[in-house]
Amino acid sequence: MLFNSIDFVIFIPIVFLIYWLLNSHLRAQNLFVAISSYVFYGWWDYRFLFLIFFSTVVDFYIAKNMQKYRGPKVRKLLLVCSLFTNLGLLGVFKYYNFFVENFNQAFTFLGYHVNGSSLNIVLPVGISFYTFQTLSYTIDVYRSKLQPTPNFVSFAAFVSFFPQLVAGPIERATNLLPQFYKSRKFEYTNAVDGLRQILWGLFKKMVIADNCALYADMIFNNSESYSGSTLALGAVFFAFQIYGDFSGYSDIAIGTSRLFGFNLMQNFAFPYFSRDVAEFWRRWHISLSTWFRDYLYIPLGGSRYHKVRNVFVIFLVSGFWHGANWTFIIWGAINALYFIPLLLAKRNRVNTSIVAENKRLPSPKELFNIITTFSLVTIAWVFFRAESISHALIFIRDMFSLDLLSLPVYSIRKLIYPIVVLLAFFVVVEWFGRKDKYAIENLLKNKFTPIRWAFYTLIIFLIGMYMQTEETPFIYFQF
Amino acid sequence: MMSIQIINLIKRILIFSVFLIIGYTLLLFLFGSVLKPKHLPNLVYKVGHNYLRLQEVRQTSNVDLLFLGSSHAYRGFDTRIFRVSNYKAFNLGSSSQTPIQTLILIDRYLKKLNPKLVVFEVNPMVFASDGVESGLDLIVSDNNDRHSLKMVFNQKNIKLYNTYLYTLVNSIFNDTAYVKNKAYKKGGYVAKLKPAYFNGEEQDKTLITFNENQIKSFETILRRLNKNGINYILVQAPVTSLKYNSYSNIKAFNSLMASYGDYYNYNEVLNLNDTIDFYDSHHLNQTGVNIFNKAFINFLDNNFQDLKE
């Protein structure tokens, strides 16, 4: 079920009302969350429900046995079982064809003929997200950071929790699971805040991302026929598309969770206002970055030894996590190359505060740094969006041709006025809300209610006027 | 028990909803009045020849022939040619008109027009269409009533919601639109003013997927005509052979239409030239219209002698 669908508009109030009617029965409420989550997921394809259930059962019992058998060897073996099961599922469904095709090509290159056949596999939506979420549970139990839960229903609800099941934020068991143990209290202000965050998330997805997607697709799909400036425009549109799409999803997920009395972690913190790439990576897809930091970077040695290698590994794995394609791996590598010089110069933690804090506008230096960082990130996005590495390389070569300084072609220019105005509105609102968890959290908060409501009405109107008439899925569903 | 806070939230949402409806409508009117139509993708308020046609239909009654259908109807049946042959005809075709909209139009105008024969132009694409384009055309061109409201809710498309709301508000302030359209001819026909010819471009293969709602509406129309004792024939107007052969399941479509009554497929009756008689892949130019209409009048003269006024 898509957040931006009529189905969800009907689904959410029904689930909300039943959920709060069950408030005095914690077990029943958790069971209801699990059932609703399975309905939500099954709406897309019920055949893959068994995968979630399988992961849930395996990790529940593995964690339970870790507590039962205290010997380090047994615990390690159990952890390996969990990693093998979860990453095995991910490997089969997401990476099998990639490996087969690359092995075939590698052996062909060496002069051998190997015929490993690829499979026609459907990638289960959200598998990368819930797999990492359950892994965090078994790893934390293994590290004795978390007591295994004795309650299967709570655990099933934690794994399948519908707001963040298919595209995150990837929650840690230490944060989300305990919220299923205690009864939730409905808080009016929290719920209203949640609704506000959902609204902003819908605007980001349906207005910004989907409209930018139109032009990004138009330009990327015919990149050979456009000038450098038009290609640059296409790359910028894609940068906003992916941000609007993914952070919009996260906002809707977090906002929806708040309606049910849950608090999820912040996943995006205005990354395009970052002053360097290190700051960007502290603000972009935070739940994944911190996951890799805690469960891969630190075990590899973190900043204590082999830090350059560790950073490189993290970025490559992060790229590969996004998709079984070399373009994602190169995207990760480019970001590593941006990041490593900052790390070596010990400048990776220079910009930890909010940009232009307590000021209305950034200083010229801050503005320069923001634009530079955005440009670097956008160039890397070309690899993320392109069909192949050669497509990305040609795109970038053509983008940096002499006509980069000319105006984009008329056929594109004449179409984009509305989206340019909408992007300007979006950037201004995000700028003024950059201190908060999401842009409109405190915007106009102290103003007279009708003024605030008029602003929300304007946002809803812009959604109604500029949304696509076809439901468009979120980009990150494919990951 | 539901807590008081939840009840308060629901109350607040309801109050906001009222505020939202008023505010949304005002913004719709404001944006619609200030911005150019091309900058408002989900609002259509530009009226064209269908507006003139629906103005005229209100002044028309008791016709011999009533043409229904899409642009193949209003660009294919030249009412001026029929008038010369002593047929009083009215063409109620409109852009991409699908059975969903045809049903609304016959509910509104059939009684008044009281045709002796309905010529229902059927082409495969309208049966595959969701009907949004035609729905928009109808909302902006005609007075809206419960039929159009029902259509808007059934079709669940934001463009239709916005356009309906806008038209409703606009009608309060500005009841009539001034439309100048030289191509529109009395009786509902729309002519191609300058000579134009199809360039012979190859057409992509198309599999017609029938939209269930269109089939249902189509059946309702036929039932309604039968109930009112009005004769009808189903006609497929000519398209280029390239277009016609691009439908991979045209035989299934032809069989389906033949199962509903007398069906005349002029793609298999006339032998027109793709680059001489058409201005694009599926619309006749005036040369083609003349040939087609002459053949069709011949057919009427031979088979429906009692139609003429």
C-alpha cells in the first residue's frame, strides 16, 4: 500500500480508531499493529509476507537461545545463523542475478565459458530495510546491549511495524522494541504534530519529488540530445527528486508513528544545507549511516585503525545496499573519495552545528560551502540515477561541455516554471525550519490559528494542483 | 473507550476540514484567475467547440439523426453534408468522448433531440480509456448537475475534482463564456480549416484493454435507447489502415460490437487512402469526410427510408 494512495487514506483512520479503542489491552493492541502491518504489506504482494514472518521467527528464537545458552561459541554460532539467514534472503532476492551475471562476464573475460543462469526474481519491497532492522536486534542481543524479548507478538509488531516497514527509518531494536512493552498514551499535541509532519512529507513526495521526476526522467532518458546546462538541470532535478521522495517517505512514516504514540528516529536533517560532505552524510539517511557505523565501521576498527579502508568499505557497502548494480557501488566510492580527504585533514567534524544558527541568512562563505557541497553531491547522484556507468560518464562529460554556461534548451525551459517556483518555495520553507526535526514543525506555531491553517491549506492546495494523477511509488521501495 | 483527547482531535480535524474546503476553493479560483492554464496541470478551464455545441444543442429539437462518440464522430460526420441530403442531423460527439460521458449527454438531451436514429460511433480506444479527458471537457462545457457530480466521484481523479469545483464557483461569478471557434460548424461538426495530410508514420502495435466501466456505461446507453424506442446503429468511422492494423485484437473488438446490434465498420467497407484522405493517423480530412459521408448517406437512403424530414 502506498502512503500517497486512496487505500492508505481509508486504511489509516480505521487502524487509528481500532488501535486506540484497544488501548487498555497492550497485547491485543500489539497484535493489532502486527496484523495491520501484514495487511499493509500484503496489499502490495501477500506472497512475500512469509519472508517477514520467517525472519521474525528465526530472529526471535535465535535471540531467545542466545540468552539460554551463555557459552560464547554457541552465541557466536547463533549470531552467524541469524546473519546467514537474513543476509542469505537478501542475497537471493536482491543480489543473486548481479553475482551470476558478473561471474559469467568475469569468466568470459578470462576465456572460459560459464553459463550460470539468472533467475526471474521479484524483489520483495522493503527487504533491505526490515532485514537490517531484525539484524540490529540479534546483534544487540549478542552484544548484551539488549535483553531478548519473551513476547513474540511485540517482536512481530516491531519487525513489521507498517509506517516504516518498507522504506525505513531503519529502527534499532533498542529504540523501538521497548516502546511495544509499555502501554502507549494518546497525546493530542504529539498526534497533531504527526499530522503536520505527514502533510509536509506528502508535499515533498507528491509535489517536489514527483514533479522533479518528470523532468529528471525526460533529461536522463534522452541525455545524448541535451546541452550541458540542460543536463546539469536534470541532475539538480534528480537531486531534489530523491530528497523529496525519500525524506518525504520518512516524514510520513515518522508522522504516522506519532499518531500511534511511537517515536521513530529522525532520518533526514536538511542535508542539502550541509557545508561539507561529512556534514551531508550526518544528515542524509541517518538511520542507515548510523547502522553501518555501529554494526560495520566500529567492528572493523572505526577511526582507531585502518580508518581510510573502513570508510571506503562503508561507502562501498552502502552503495551496494541500495541496489545490485555497479552504478550504486561507484556512487558509494565517489562519496568515499569526497569524504576521505576531510577525514585525513581532521575536518570531518568541523560543521556539526546548524548552518547560520540564529541568523536569517547564511554568510557568503556558508553559502559558497553549501553550493559546493550540493554540487558535489549532485554529480555523484548522476551515477545513482544513470542506467549504467558508461551512461553516467557520458552524462557528466557532456554536462561539463562549453554550453554548461548557456541557458537550458527552450523545450525544457518553457515547461519548468511551475516546478522552479515550487522548488523555491520548498527551499525557503526548509531553510526557515532547518533547526527543527522537519521544516514546518514550528513554522507559524505562535501565529493566530487561521494564519497557520491557511498555510496548511495552501500546502494541501499545492498538492492537489501539482500532484501526478497516477500513483507513483517511492524510489526507495526498489531498495 | 475513546479518550477525550482523541475526540478533540477528531473535532479539530472536522473544523479544519470546513476551513480547508473554503480555503481550497478560494485558492482554486484565485490561481485559476491569475495563472495561465499550462501552469495549472490539475485544473482545466479552457472551453472550446464543445461549449458551442452544447449551447446549440439546447436550441435544437426533433432531429432525424443524432451522432454520438469521440472526435471520430464530430470530425467524421459533417452535418452540413447531411443537411444537403435532407437529413436534419446533430453531432453530439466531443473530444475523446467515452460511454461514461455519452450516457450523461443522452440523459440530458435525448428527450429534447428526439432522434429518429442514433448513430453511435464506436472506436476501440474509447473503450480502453479512463474517460478523464472527456469528463473534463464535459464539466467545463456544460451546466453541471447530479450526473456530472456522480461522474466526478466515480472517476476519482484530482483533475476532475478541481475542475468541477472551479467551474461551480466560476459559474456564480461568470455564467457565460465567450468562445470564438471558426472550425465549429452549425450542427456540431468541427472542420479542419486548412488542408492537411497524414505523413504515413508507422503506428505502434496496441492491445485494446477494455475498461469495465466503459462497457457498463455502453450497455446502459443501449438499454436506455431501447427503452425510449429509439433506433440505433453502431458505426466505426474510418481510420488509416496503418492505425487500424495496429490494433492487435481488433477482431475481438469487432465481434464485441456486433454482439450489441447492427454494427457497420467503415474500415472494412471503404477503401480510403492513408495519405490523401486523412490529416493524421485516425482523423479524416475534408476530402475523406466527403467520401465517407456520401457512402454513409447512401447507406441510410437504402436502409432507413423513413428518416428524412
